[in-house]
Amino acid sequence: MVGASGAVGLEALALLAEVGVDPDRVIAAGSAQSAGRALDICGQRFVVHEASDRLDADAAILATPAEVSLRLAPALAARGLLVSDNSSALRHSVPLVIPEVNPWALNADDRIIASPNCTTTIALTACEGLRRAYGVRSIEITSQQAFSGAGLDAMRSLIGQTRATLGGGSYEVGASARTLAFNAYPHESALDGDGLCTEERKFQHETARIWNDAEPWTNACCLRVPTLRSHLVVVRLRTRRPCTKQEAEEAIAASPGVVLTDSGPDARSATKRCDVLAGRVVVRESPGDGGSEVRFVAAGDQLLKGAAWNALQNLCLLIERRE
């Protein structure tokens, strides 16, 4: 587990501990600054080793910055390791996989697999039943994103600012120059010439690649909201074939890894769950194209299905393909 002391790495180690993987078979690795640090997780202790391409392992999960993954993933794969990468570094060049959506994208001889952006993963997992049953002409999302997507320091800043605000104290806003507590604002990633941020562009590019279909129109609006680890995503989808509200709900409920809720999902209910919650389904006729307009809300834990859980699922796919 490379990037072991980060938010995603800690979740991945906890998942491995929870399913009973022998801790002696797990190497926790990280930066030179993290080396030597002890991590106590689920009653197990992991000591962080400095990450390198010489790690003696059979497989690796990378929860590292893109530049680190770009260097480590090919080097580890060249040495025979199976690599599941959670960064954006290789999403354009290796299989980009959500196991519930496109496991077929993986070939038996692949050694590197990439997980999509967390927003893409949560939204497309929730949509898969509808896509299979009724097809998709277009998909548009509004994603209200938790601070876990910005890392442990951002989560700690949100907690600190919230405590200070409630206690009447003061705090520094930090590098973002935004107040985090009791605030919401457009996603902080860089804007392009069309006014879309990097997070929004990722959704467009990754959806076309995962679905292996560039025809559906895609759009995204990504916001940052003061929650810790679960994203709430409003999905607006135009289907190719018509469906009723009941049929849409049945299709969503049939999606692998999705739980349909009666009252609609919320971020706290999705926290520390590996599945995606969905609900508040509204359906109306889509004029002129013979399909339907389906709107619903999905919620997923950014650190689990949005990152660590999907990466672990992908690693299992790599192993299965080679057996």
C-alpha cells in the first residue's frame, strides 16, 4: 500500500485488516517524510517504509500524487507486480475500471489498472442499471463534494474551522483562501478556457472511456460543501428508451453495488459504506427522442467506493484475470 499514511491509504489498510489479511503480508509505504511512522489500524500496527520501485511485493495499490504514480506504476509493473492506481496519472493509457460497470475493459495480460475520479465512480455506479436497461443519450451531474477529496489536511482544516467558529475563535483560511466551515463554493481545481474545472472535465472524459461510447452528451458541475467524506451527486439522465418511475427505480435498485433508499440518500448515511445509495427518482417524458428524463440523487463515500474500495476491487480483478 503506497501512500499508506494518507486518507485513502489509511482506508485501504483498514479494508485489508477488516477482511483478515495477515498484516505481515502487507507493506505500508509512503514518502521519506512518512517513513518510520507507526499506523495503528483495526488492532494492527503497520510501520511505514519509504516507497520505491524495489519494494518486495506481489501487488501494489497506489494512493499517491499523479507524478509519483507516473514514475512508480510502470517500474513496479516491469518487475512483475500487479498495480492498482488511484491517481489521475494513467487513466488515459491503461484500463480505467469500475468493476460494477466495465470489468470487460481488463485483459488477461494487463498489469496496471486505474480507478476513475471519485465523482465519476459514484455517479456511474449509480447509473449502470439504467444504462443497461434503457440506454443513455445524455448525462448531467451536479456533484456536492466532501473535503476528503482534498486530503487529510483539508479534512482537519474543516474540523478545526468548524470548532473555532462554534467556539467564537479565529483561524487562518490557509492556502485555499476560502472559508471551509459552513460554506460551499465551486470546486477549487483549475479552470479551462470554457470555464470548466479539472474535476468537471475528468467526468466528461472518463465517462466516455468507461462506457466506451463518446456519443452521450455529458456535463458536470462540481461544488465543495462542508462534509467530511461522502459526495452527494444529483444525476440528470436522458434515456434512449422510455421508462416509468417504477421501472427506473427497479433498474437503479438492480445496479450492482447500489442500494435504493425510500427517502433519498444523504452524505452521513453513505459514510463508511462501500456501496452507493440512490433515491429521490423523478421521471418524465423526454420530448422528441422517444426516451425519458430521469433525475435522481446518489451518495457515496469518497474514501471507499470513490477511492480505496474501488482500487482494492480493481486489484482483485487483476488477480482473477491472471489465475
